Amino acid sequence: MLRGAVAVIAGYLSLGAWTALVSTIAWEVLGAEFAFNEGVLVSAGWILLLFPVILAGAALGGFVTAILGRSPTNSPVRILGGLVVALWLVSAVIHLMVDDPAAAAAPSGLSAGEAARQAVFPAWYNFTIPFVGLAGVLWGGKLRARVSPRA
């Protein structure tokens, strides 16, 4: 049980670390002009970039969870997948209640850090990304099974 909990936490942390690292590198390379439309509305290009980044990060998280969890039923991977969906759906609902796309559409002179904190994603994105994360986690868990027959 403890091994499974540690595996889930490590998987979630690796997912977050990958996503933060690659997103930061993309931000530095591509800049705010690529990431945002007017004001703090996130651009279609940035959204398209984030889908594979999050899918790969979630796959890494599932892989790490499967390695550390060593469960023949792969239950730690499924728990991580459920956690990703639950937490990210809660985040989507919060964004739905808090984000104001009308206010964000007005051009403003925000710094890159302020814009990132105030970024407004479309509602469909916020409700789609938890399932992209789930697919990645399950894929990563299955990759582990292919790499080692012990899993």
C-alpha cells in the first residue's frame, strides 16, 4: 500500500516536473507573442503545443508510477489516472467560475509573468486536458508493461 502511494506521488511529481520544464523552455524559445493573442487569451498555437507536452508528461508519470508501484494489476497507475482526472476537472470548474474571457480580450501591457498567471484558456480546453492526461497516464503504464514482463 505504501509502495503504491509513493508510486502515485512520484508519478504525479514527474508529470508536473516534465510539463513545467518543457513549457518553460517553449516559453523562452517562442515568447509571449506566440503564447497569447490580445491580452491574456491563450493562442491556438500554444494550446496545440501543450497537448503533446501534457500527453508526454502524463505518459512519463504513468511509466514512473508503474515502475515504482510494481503492481500486477497496475492499480497505482489507475489511481494516478483517476487523480489526474479528478484534480484537473476541479481546476477546470474553478477556471470556468473565475476566468473572464471578455476582460482578458482587451490588450494590456502585462509582463510575461503577470500574463502567465492571468492566462485564460478556452473552457473546452480546460475540460479536455484531464482526459488527455488520463490517456497519457494509462499509455505510460502500458509502456512499462511492454518494457519489462514483470509489470
